[in-house]
Amino acid sequence: MNKLLAALIATTFAGAAFAQAPAATTTTTTTPATTATAPATRAEIKADKTEAKADRKVEKTEAKADQKVEKAEAKADKKVEKADAKAEKKADKAEMKAEASAAKK
């Protein structure tokens, strides 16, 4: 979250610096205008990189969360299957006991 906030602030400063760049006049050469916009461009590029990095981090975190959910679901399914098998085994045992009891009579 701190990086995202830093990216937002950097973007705001870059936008403010770009908006305040002096307009090129006919008497000045284009070199000062280029150098004046170059820092803003670098700042924008850096802000874009920071934002992209934050996006990748969010995606990675979401992927990890999805993996945790899938793992928990698989574990729950395994537990249910085990309980079903145990209940079936118990029912079979009770049925065999009832048959043995009926055969004795």
C-alpha cells in the first residue's frame, strides 16, 4: 500500500512539474524545452514502472490467495472423503454384525 501511495504521489509531482514547464517561445531554442520536459518524462517513466511493479505485486498476492483457497478446498474435500469412507466402513461392519447375529438365530 505504501508503494502504491508513493507511486500516486510521484505521479502527482510529475504532473505538476510537467504542467508548470515553460512554454517554448519563438526566441528560445528547442533545447531548453526538451531539457525542461525530460525530468518530467523520467519521473513519469519511473512512476509508470513503480505502478507496474505494484500491479505485479497485487497480482502475485491474488495468485497466492487463490492457491491458498484451492489448497484449503482440496484439504476439505479430502477430509470429507475420509469421513465418508469411515462411515461406509462402519455401516458395513454393522451390517456384517447384524448378519452374523441373524445367522446365529
